[in-house]
Amino acid sequence: MYKSILLLFLVAFILKPAELQDSDWSSGSRSEESREENHGVSKEFRYKNCANEKCCGKQKKVVVCYFTNWAWYRSGIGKFTPENIDPSLCTHIIYGFASLDEATMTIVPSDTWADYDNKFYKLVTALKEFGVKILISTGGWNNSAGNRWSRLVNNSTARGVFVSSVVAFLEKHDFDGLDMDYEYPGCPQGNRTAGGPNDSENFNQLLSELKSAFNKKYLLTAATAGGESLINECYNMTKLCEIVDWVNIMAYEYHSAADNETGANAPLLGTKSTWGVVETVKYYRYLQCPAHKMVLGVPFYGQTFTLVNSSTPEFGVPVSGPGTAGSVTQNSGTLAYYEICLLIKSGYKCGNSLVNDSFAWSGDQFISYDRPIDIVRKSCLINKYFNLKGAMFWTLDYDDFNNTCGCGKYPLLTALNQQMRCLDSSPVACY
């Protein structure tokens, strides 16, 4: 208990970025104004200094775009292929995913029909002619199940086989680097009992061996968790940040229907008992992850809930389970941004919280999501307050890439580029 209190004291009062000094970081007030005040994030920052500026940073940042090879199986407005990518809106594209073959301990395509037969690898890497770097990501939630990664990282021979296969894979398919998305080292799919005691350290050893084999020819990044317990229990983050070129911080899914109450998918600020984006970034800095190696993730999808009482559509109220699956993405508990804006156009009410970002509701359905103004606010954290390397998002196919809602193609990604790369275009106003 003493160590936990001491750790929180250090994070909150000693090692915070100078721009966010305050007197009571973890006061936990549920008042939105006091939560802003206690985090040192003022209304002036959120509106005057950010929302009204075309570009709130002095340096152009990276915009890392995740592409998924399964969205093309969707029908209608959700079908997404490499031809839908606008390379002018990305500095880097990460192709998800390749898999770890548990029999051979090598990197392999996850879907040869898409990747090879339909030439997705070639179509995506062809975008390099526009100056975009293309990486392949291995792992992902589904491929992180079981003990395959634990077996890999804890066996020096297997690590050598994997590293050699990755170098050959990158060379063969003309990728510019590898993104390691093992969710999570020592805690596969969040299961703290499924991993081995040395997984975190040996995962870093694997990263070190990859970095050495790449010999500055290829980029090496890692997709890492945003939640406190996952960071503490599944990683040696300080060492990891030393090895990779940067980390793609998955700063979303802070809350879901599994919490049995409504909560924000990616809140800017946390409470006394929960974290938000600010707390995550501060903690990474406390763990000595350099700002220039931190790429902050933002969600282009929302978390959905089914309310117990439809007369209280707000944060922190009981839910009976996840929200209804979308007609296109067909996943209960989440909706793509284009599905959300269509629901709002069809009658859902919506609002915006100073700290919890945007929300929408109708009947017993409640949605927490990010809209353009939320993207702008988080961009200001990246640019003005923490001076991070840039932003990434999950995923291209969740944005309104077809202009279904009438706000223009890629409204969220456009808003992100206006802030990250000073894209000169009209401010995005959308649902």
C-alpha cells in the first residue's frame, strides 16, 4: 500500500510536464470544470487556443493510419479497399495484420486471399510513391490469444527464427518497417494468468533483436496499452521505449459495457478512480518514455451501451450490456463513426462533454465517441502541452471515408491533419 501511495505521489506532483503543473492532479472531482482545473487544462486551452486555430502546433507531426485487411468483406458503405485510402492524409500507414505462425514461429500473412490473391500488399505499398511510409503490423487482438507469443519470446532459438523471417518478409513485400501489436506481453488478451513471468522482459529482448537486425533500414514500432494496470502488469515500458522508434499508444477503450455502467471510450481527463488520456501520457512520461517517441492513439469508433433506465442518458449510470450492433460493422458494443453520424442524422440526440468527449443517445442506447472537436482538443494536447511525435488512429475504415453523412470524406482524419500537419482547409463541422 505504501509503495502504491508513493508512486501516485511521484506521478502526480513531481514528474508532470511543466505545462500541466497543478495543485491536485488526482482530486477526482466529478465536476467537469474542477476536473479541468485540477488537471491544469483550462477552458482557454480547450477553446480559445485550440478550437479556433487552423493548426495548434508549430511543428508538423506524424499521422499514423491503421489499415485493416478485413474491412473489404463488409458490404455497402462499409466496404473498404486500398483504393479508398487517401495517402495525402497519412505520413505512415500500418497494415493490419500479419500473424505469428505458432508451428513455425515465423511471420505469415493473416489472409492470403486479400493479401496475395487480391494484391492488397502491393496496392498499399504502392502508396509509397506519395511519400508515405508503409509498415506491417503483426499480432492484433485475435492473434494475441493463447501462448504462442509467450513461447516465442522465451525461446532464443525461436526468436532468431522469427527475426530472420521478419527481415525476409519486409524485403519481399517492400514494407518500411514492423509494428509489434502483441496485446499484451505477459497478459495475452488481458489475461494476467496466461502469460509467463518473464514475458515482458523477453518481449523487450525480441524487440532489441529485431532492432539490431533492422540495422536502421526498417522502422520498428509497438502498439501499447493506455490503461494503468495493463501498463504496470504487462510491460517494462521504460526499456521498451528505449528500443523502438516510437510507441503507438492505444488511448481508448478506457470504459466499456463490461464496467456495468456508461463511461467514455477515450476521455480527455480521468476521475479519482479512472484514467483518461492526460493521465496515460503523464504516466508514460513518468516511466521515462520520451515525448518524441510517443504517438497518441485516437478512436474513430464509439463504445455503445444499453441503459438500464432510458430516462438517464448520461455517464456513470447502470447498463444491462453492450449496445446494439451496427448494421454495417455488426459488432455489439462498438460502432464506426459513419454509423454513429447516420444514427444522429436519423434522430439520435447528441451532446459534448468538456472532459468525456462526445455522446449520443436514443431510448436505451447510449454511445461514447470522438467527433472532430474532440480530435482537435486531443491534437492540442499532442502539440501544445506534451509536444509528442504525433497521432495515430484506429482505423481508416471507421471514418466516414465515403462522405455518407455529408461532412466531406474523412472528416475525423481531415480534422486531425489540420492540427497535426497544418492542412489548409475549412474547419470540419460534423456530428
